[in-house]
Amino acid sequence: AEAAPERSYREQIEFLNPIAQPLASRKLTRKLYKCIKKASKHKQIRRGVKEVQKFINKGEKGIVVLAGDTLPIDVYCHIPIMCEDRSLPYAYIPSKSDLGAAAGSKRPTCVIMIKPHEEYEEAYTECWEEVSALPLPL
């Protein structure tokens, strides 16, 4: 099985599902990937719907990053509501395979929570502020 050729941000946007709002810009998407890479080095990420859901319920703080091309949406459509209830910032990025790759996994991932850590505090704070500033869907 050959690896699929890299798709550009613009190409990936065509595959978004209907609930992928707020969508991170190309620049913010890159920053989030970098932050996820740093966080996964320090084991500071939560990966997958079950795990992220569990830690949101426990009151853990972090940035929630969701993949916008996940189908069926029923898999994870409750996560944004949980984030809003606990005022956690969340954003969609275009590709689940890129999200998985950023987390150092060969498998696609539909949701990741980035936890704060002093090793990458600057990158984390920047992402937190930009994601928090995104307009929430109505």
C-alpha cells in the first residue's frame, strides 16, 4: 500500500464535514501541529474520543483539536458541547491523518487534547489565545 500523496490545506478543506466550525486557519493549523508534536514528546496529549471525553469530564484543562474530515460525525459531535460547557477552547483542523501524524502515530486520530507543560509553554499559550479567539458556531 503506497502512502497517499500530501494534500494541500485547500484540497483538504473540500473534505470537511458539516460541523467543522470553528476551523483553524492554515497558519494556526501549522502552529497546532507543532504544539501537538512538542506535547507528544512530553506525553502531554490525550488521544481519541474516549480518552479525551474522560479527561474533559474529570475537569482537565487543555486545547481540544478535532479533525474536520471525520465521518460519521456522530462519533464525536458531542465533544464541542462538552468543551463549551467547561469553557475549553477547541478548533477543527482539516485532516485526521495529519492530526494522527503530528501526535506521532501511524493511525489517523479524530480528536486530541493538548495539555499545558512548561517545556512548550510559549507555543501552547499562543495556540490557546488564537483558538480561544475563534468565533464559536451558533
